[in-house]
Amino acid sequence: MAKDSSKFWTVFSLVSALGAAALAKQSLDKLWKVITGKQPPENPADPDVDIWEAVSWAIASGVAVGIARMLAQRKAAAYYARTTGHLPPELQRDGQEA
């Protein structure tokens, strides 16, 4: 059963993280347009994109997506724990029962 719950957790965690990342990206795109009046850079590595705009976009998008993924995975782990009675296998500390 541990193998099955490990596979379930892997898929559940991945889906929640991807969904959160997509939502964060959409929200950040809209926020960027409101703040700057421009569309976010499609490719920050493009030399035609101003370096400070590229750096700002990289920082903002990295932070937003990273935080969204972490929060989604924490919520998913809490749901998993409520449902199964224990943390996902990958999050169990040494000495915890599975």
C-alpha cells in the first residue's frame, strides 16, 4: 500500500503544483500589465528586452510561481494527511509511522 500511496502523492502533489503555478503566472501577467502598462516579456533572454525589465520579470515570476507551488503542495499534504491519517511518504520524518 505504501507504493500506491507514494504514487498517489506524487501525482497529487504534481497536479496541485502545476495548477498553482499556472494560476500564479496568469495573475502575475495581469498584475505586470496593470503596473507597467505593458505585456510581460515573452522571452526575457531576448536581447531586445531591456535588461532591468528582464531581471524584474525573472524575479517576480520566480518568486510568485515558487510561493504558489509551495503553498499548493502544503495544502495538498494537509489534505492527504487528513484523508489517510498520515503524511505523504516523502514528507514523513525519520521515526514516524507510515
